[in-house]
Amino acid sequence: PPVIVWFRQDLRLADQAALAAAAAEGPVIPFYVLDDETPGKWRIGGAQRWWLYHSLQALDASLGRHRSRLILRSGKAAEVVAAVAKEVGATRVHAIRHYEPWWREAEDALGKAVDLCLHDGNQLAPPGAVRTGSGGIFKIFTPFWRALQEHMPPPAPAEVPSLSAPSRWPKSERLEEWALLPEKPDWAEAFDTEWTPGEAGAAERLEDFVAEVARYKARRDLPAEEGTSRLSPHLHFGEISPATVWHRLSRAKGAEFLRELAWRDFAQNELLILPELGEANAREAFDRFPWRSGKAAASDLRAWQQGRTGYPIVDAGMRQLWATGWMHNRVRMIAASFLIKHLLIDWRDGAAWFWDTLVDADWGNNSLNWQWVAGSGFDSNPFGRIMAPLSQSEKFDAGDYIRAWVPELGEVDDAAIHDPHGVGAAPEGYPEPLIGHKEARARALSAVAKIKSAR
Ligand code: FAD
């Protein structure tokens, strides 16, 4: 009988443990379900739908080169996979294990209907494998990183297995029917020039980065430079395995880079402690935080989303996000901090916007990082440490970055670019700051003083 491989955020053929295991057992049916039901509110957002369309197209094309194809269905994944298994007479389904709460729910449900074999391979080390001396899951990154290195290197990446086709293919829906791409207006216009979704695009991105990785430490915080790998959406969709990245870059003097890559593993481990990491404060004191609400807060949130806060570095980041589906990490921190501490808007509102607009939106990474910035996370930057966006902009030399993303400021010189209002050089049409830094800082500190035991 044929064996089903249930693809999710693991859209690759190489170093794909579920595919390899299935191929060793019999004819393989590669299967993908567009599931907007199980995740509920956390179904994939707009930017990722664009990515998914192209990634599935690429996966189907590479399967075609192995005399195979991708079968598509939509609906509640556990039910749909069980139904197709029955239809083709398969009893066994292979999949890579996922840690989002809705995927765990789907895995539990599907496991009752079929023989579901779950594999590792989407992290450097299986979540839960790296433990503290007393057997717990690490809550702080630095000791986690130290312990993770004991498990490194990861197993050498496996080649694409040889696939045999079933005697009969089940019916497939058509990718075009899923309406994953934006219609009018086509906000994803710039995505095409920025990204090549799919396994080949991921491999190319990695190769391009090999020559750069030695300079990663020096350049990773400078938003005006292409100093980081931009592998995040490829890693999120599993178009390349982290083990592949590790092996390629550890040979190329990538120690600093590998440490950052490990944050991704760390986030998956945090999900073992708190699966609802994107919804629940890891520090409960934050449940009492006096977030602003009402009309004025809603209007500030909109200004932030649109990149019209009057803080050039924040606006540049938010516009880069909208145009390309990605934002530089340093600017993500500044923009998130601005929303949370300057505007006193609940981090979950910011995380939800990122969820819809990032091509790399990831339950573990997005939630962990928002909570890190807010101060509500297990490992986090204390709330009282308030980033100053204007001096951050200067420190990380963001002038060219701002001029590139905020056309109103395209002609502003280096002396004025970080704080054009402050030096009286703001061109007409560039918004006034929503709030002054000093005032915001005082307001934030008095807000956090209201929750006892939060630092
Ligand atoms: P590089 O610097 O080249 O890093 C390589 C890889 O390591 C990344 O692709 C990513 O997989 C991992 N990585 C690096 N930094 C982090 C980090 N701080 N946390 C977790 N993993 C990391 N990253 C996401 O992948 N998805 C998200 O939804 C996401 N949301 C974020 C929200 C906020 C508020 C902040 C501050 C950061 C967020 N990040 C998220 C982390 C980080 O900004 C991105 O992973 C990074 O900018 C991606 O660019 P890159 O691939 O060039 O990174």
C-alpha cells in the first residue's frame, strides 16, 4: 500500500526525515492540506499565503523531477489526511513533528485514525532533547546555547530519497483555486524581486551568504547593509533544514551566526513550557499591565502599522515590512519596543500585525521575541529598560535605510535624518511624532510601576 507524507512547514525533499522514512516503505503520496480551521485565529497570514503559493508550486515541480507530485486538499487537516489515507488504502502517515499548539492538536487527532509516525528534523536538536542539569527545559537562552553545543554538530543532512509512485493518484485540488495571492491592490508586488520561495531558492540564499558570514558579527545590527542571511522565511517553511545550514556555515567561520540560529531552537523549546506563547504572558504579572485601549490607542496602532509615527527608524521598518514581508532584526526590536513602551499598546496587537505581514511569521520566534521586548517573557529585556529609537537609529547608522524606505525623508542629510523634527528639518508631509521620547519614557515607567513584581 502507498504511504502518505503529510507536509507542513517542511516543504523540502532533501534532509526531510518523514519523506525518507516513507520512501523506504513503499510508494509515496506527498500531501499538503491548507488548513484554516485548526489554527483558528492563527491561520497563516496574508504575506505567508503569497509565500506558500510559490513554495508549494516549487515543491510540486521538484517532486515532478522525481516522477512524483504533490496532492493538495483543504479543510481540517486531521480529518482530511485520515480521509485520503482511507481513500488510497494507506495505513501509515509520516510527518515532521511541529510544536504549534494547533499542530499538536491535529497530530493527536490524526494519531487516533491512522498510524502516524512523527520525525524530528526541523530544529538543530529535537525540542526537549537539550535539558538543564536537573532535567528541565531551559528558560534562559545563554545556558541553553551552551548546552545545545554539546549536541552539535547535528546529523549530516540526508540526500533526496528515490521515490516510487503509487499505482493510482488521489484527486488533488488546484493551487490556483486557493486564492492565496493578493488581487487588487497587489501589495506583494515587491515580494517577487525580493524572494525566491522554495528549496532551490533557499539553497541559493545559503550559498550567497557563505561569503558574507565571516562579516556577520560586524554587520548584523546595521539595517542599511545586507549583513544577515535572510533565511528566515525559508527556515520557517522548512525549505532548508537547519542541519544543512549548520554544516555549511560552521565550515565558513559562522560561529556568531550559529548562535543566532539557535534562538530558533530555543523558541521551540519555550513552546514545550508554554504552548500558548503568542497569547499568554510568560510572566503573569503582565496580565495586570495597564495597556492603553480606546480610540486614541487604536489610531496610534494604525499609525504604527502604516509607518507614520514620526520616528524615522520606526517608520522605515514598518514600511519595509509592508513592502517586502520582512524587517531587519534590529529594527524589529526598535519598532516593537516603540509600540509597547512609547505607545503602551499590548504586545499581542503588534505580534498579530507581524503575523499577517511577515513572510517569516513563526509562532515560536514571533511570540518569543515580542515577549522578550515587552519584558513579559521567560528570558527578556526588563520593561524598564526603554530603547531610545532616535539614538538607536544613529548608533546603528540607519540613515540610508531610512532614506530608502521613507521617501518623504529621501533628501534629508545625515545630520537630520534620525530626528528631523528635533532639529527642525522635517519636510512637509512627514508626520509629527505621536509622542515625545521623554514623555513616553515617563509614562511607560509609571505604567510598569503599577504591576508589582515585574522588573
Ligand atoms: P539572520 O540574522 O541571518 O539569522 C539566521 C536565522 O536565525 C534566522 O533566519 C532565524 O531563523 C534565526 N534567528 C535569528 N535571530 C533570531 C531571533 N531573535 N529569534 C529567533 N530566531 C532567530 N523571526 C522569525 O523567524 N519569525 C518571526 O515571526 C519573528 N518575529 C520577530 C518579532 C520581533 C518583535 C523581533 C524583535 C524579532 C522577530 N524575529 C522573528 C527574529 C529575527 O528578527 C528574524 O529571525 C531575523 O530578522 C530574520 O532575518 P535573517 O534570516 O536575515 O536573520
